[in-house]
Amino acid sequence: MERLRSDVADMSRRAGDVLRRINRLVDGPLTRKKLVIICLVIIFLVLYVGPTFMNWMFGPESGTTRQNVCVQNFMKPFESSLKDYDVYLRQESSAALNSLNHNYVPYVGNGFVGLALEHVPHLNIKHGRTLSLPLYYHPLYVIDDYEMKEFTVAEYKKGIVHRFQCSDSGLQVSYQYYAHRTIPSLFVQEIWVNNPTNVNKKLRISTPRVSDWPTSVKQTVNLHQGVDMKEYEVVTGMITIPDSDNVIAAAVVCRKMSNSILVEARDGLDILILTTVQYSKPIKKIDYAKQKDIVEKKAIEEMEKVIALTGDRTAIRNLRENHARVWQGLWYTGFYISDSKAQGIINGDRINATIYAILSQVRSYEHEDSMKANTKADIMRSLTYSEGCYEGHSTLDAFNLWKPLNSLTNLNSVASVWLLTLEKQGCHNLLKAGASGVNQAMILSFGSLRFSNQHLEYNIHPSKLHRDFLFRRLNYGNMTHVNISVILQEDNKAAIFVALDRSDKTYYACDAGCLDSPVQLGPYRKYFPVKLTEPLTAILYITADKQHMEDLRHAIHVKEVVEAPAHDNHVIALHKHGHSLGGLNPLFWISIIVLIVVFHLFLCRIIMNEFCDSGVSYRRLYNKP
């Protein structure tokens, strides 16, 4: 006990000594030494502590409110998908909207009908390669009674756009929008309103309307919904085609609702809004009256079928899951690229947003309920025939294909250029197969992978392999999936790894020049070095015909085959860190430079003081009587 008391007393004395020294330092005159120390401390605080403090004081997490809690609850299911770029979050107040490159307009489409959730959205129908012909029918039901914090989430892998509204009073509204994949004429809105307050809420709703469609005619029909009869609005009209004398007859059917709803205290409300769209092929104006009746009848019949499919909550969930299942299947073949911090470089967020936008413009014929069995069989055969696709250079380097998707006009333009490029670069057979074929063709184009004369070849210059790539589940025939990985090693050299997800026969691969013996592929990754040839050839060949691969050795005429050189350190640093200075933040180097400059100024000052003092002493000694 005595020893413990002694230790405590000793610690108290030391603390007192430190405090007395600090007190003397503060109370004393402001010398140059103190000034330099204070400046260094201030620089340190501004560079390192300042940003953290400002973010804590004024960042998005400050002052937690009901709105913030609401937003966090809505966003929780999407947190992991956000990191993988499988969803896109758009907030109207977000600074990201100021950047064209990271502002993607939320979009839903199935190749038959589409809608962009921007400003006052309207339906769009097929014209040429894309859904670029406006149908000025605005189908959305939107609750607009309160000042709400609003944000939108586009879920790529399910083809659903979520819209969330959160009010200060605690009211929560969730919307789900999707253009159905198996029923292409159907556009679905699912609305959920939650009122956790102790008072009833009567809410105003913006209802569907028509604009800039002078030939449209409205009528109301009663359709059976269970044992009840519900009113549905039918809008029919003529759509003129730009730069053409032809027209299109179009019809829209949507349920009629009141422009206000009552949500009781501590209760919720589910609302399902179904909209069916039918339109004709381009026709002469004299044929409009006949086609008008046909498309109107089809739209009403389609609505009756859908109503029968959505009798209860389970049926509604099945309708949504059938749609999502098709979209998830479209992403089965995919592509991964490691993130780069270099300026103007394409990353995973832009790639996934572009793939989603283009797939939304194309129908999934093999999954549509209305397609006949023989038609679906023809489509599946088109998917297995990829000869000649893809013939051009890697589309990752074609910046015209990666323009901003910040508006419906830009989205349609980008999709049109993509589909034209794939068609003219030998992928026309895959495009005939619909969305599945388009996705396959896009993934091939990223790596300039080409199916050619009984083999698949990877055509890219080794100097382009300064990031990690993964081509996932490429279809080779009908029963084989190929995975090709390019991984940057610690020595800054790229290496290729190939594996088969599944296969119906034995496959082989060889590296550039095919001078080595063919390597049999299987479920485990096989390593292939990246080689550089003169003249330049593909860096990888894959085939199921071993004799064909043996023949390639004599058919590929090269003068020289060497292992590709390692990438320069500054190139790798540029992608990893956004600059060529290495992994440390530029603020670190700035602070080091500042410290060095301040140190040398301080040192020079000391030397000058010593020199001046010694000079004064010398003069006094020399002049001493």
C-alpha cells in the first residue's frame, strides 16, 4: 500500500511539473521559437484534423432527424450492392448530379416500352433500334402532399427502379417501377405508404395524364377485379413518326383512382397500379382507324389477363419475382474491372449503368410468355452461334460509346451507337437473340474477344493489361461457360487464368503464337503467361478441337515471341492512386515540403543570429580600451 501511495505521489509531481512548464511557456514572451511551433501545430491541424472535424460538424450524418433515419432504413438493403456498382443511388441534392459522368438517369424498359424517371416522365416506344419515340402519356401516380426528402435507386440486377420519400413528420413512401420482362406490354407501379404518426393523413396524389398528344381519345371501361368492378381509363391515339408519312396507332389502359387517399394513424397502405401499352407497326394514315380498334382491344385484353394474375399479395410478389428472375439471368454473363483513380478512365459504375441502359432497350424474346415454342428455339440457336463476333478493337477504348447517361436523349443516343457498333462488328446474329445476345456481345467487345473459325481468341495488346479483368461465364456453344481472368502480379506483369464453369466436351487453350502444347481446361484455373509477338497476334486461344489448336501453331506465323514486359510503376500508381507519386496522399507530400521549408528558414535564422551575436562580441572585444 505504501508503495502504491508513493507511485501516485510521484505521478502527481510529474504531472505538476509538466503543467508548470506549459504554464511558463504560455505566460512567457512570444519568441520566434514559440511562433514556429504554433505555426507547425496549426498546419498539422488544418491538414489532418480539419477535414474530419468539418465532416463531423456539417456532414450528412450530423443532426440525425426522422428523415435521416428513414433514408438509412430504406438504403440498408442496397449497401452491399452499392459497393459492387449493382445499383445506382440518385439524390436530387447530391453533388454527384453536378458531374455529367456520374449522373445516370433512372430508367426502366424492356425493349417494348420504356420510361425515364426525370422531371415529368412519359412512356416511350420502339423506333429504330431504341425506345426513342415518345408516347406523351404520363403514367405515374406520385404523392406530392408534403415537403419530402426524395431519392431514387436503380437496381440493375432486378430491372427495378425504387423511389423513396421521407418527410419530417415521419411519413414514408416507397415506389417500385418496372417494365415487365415476361409481359412486355405491362408497366407496373407498386406504392407503399407508411404513417407511423398518431393522426390520420389525407394525401394528394398526382394522377396519370396526357400531354402533347392531340389525337388522343379517352374512355372509361369497367373490368372485373375479383368480385368487384373497377374503372380503367383507355387512351387511344395516333403517333406521328419523325421524317416519315407513316403513323403508329397506340393504346394505353390504366386503372383510375381518386386524386387523394387516406392513411390511418399507425397504419400502412399498399397500392398496385398496372398499365398496359399496345401499338402497331408503322402504317399509312388511311389504315389508322382499323389499327386503332385492334390495339385498343389488345391493350384491354392484356389488362384483363394481368388482373387475373394479381389476385392477392402472393400473386403480386410472383409477378415481380418472374420479372426480376429474367433480369438476373441476363447478368449471368458479366464483366469485372478493377477500379482506377486516373482521370477520364472507365470504371465499373459507368460500365454497369451502360449495360443496364442498353439491355433495357432490347426485348428478352426467349422469356416472353407470348412467344411460340419454335420461335424461342430459333432464338436459342442464335445465342449459340457467335461466329465473327466481335471483330473490332476493345470498346473500353471507344469513348464515343461511353458518353454521359444524364438524360433520356443521351441514353437513347448511347444505346443506338452501341447497338449499331455491335451489329456492324459481326455480332448481328447475337443481336437477333435479344437482350441475352446483346449482353454476350457487349462482354466480348470489352476485351475484343472473338469467335473465329472454330476457336475463341483474346485480341488485345499486352500494354492494355494494366488493370485486373474478369470475363465471367462466356457462352461457348450451348453447354459451356468460360471464365477468363487477367490479374496484375506484384512484379507489374499481367497473367491470364482460364477455367470452365461447365462444359459438354473437352476444351484446350494456348497462349500467344500457340508454340507451346495445348493445355486442357477444367473447373480449376489454368495459368497462361501474357506474351508479345511480332507481328502482333491474339494473346489467348480456346477451342474444343485439339487438332485445330495443333494446326494453329503452323498457321500463326510470327517472327518473335517474348514474355510481355512489366508495366511502368508510374502507370500502375496512376490507376491505383490517381497520381504517380505512390500510395501516399498528396497532402502528405505538401506537408513534408512545408515542414522542410520552415525548418530551413528556422535554421537560417539561428545561423544569422549566431553570426550577428558573434560579430557584436568581436567588435566589443576589439574596441576594448
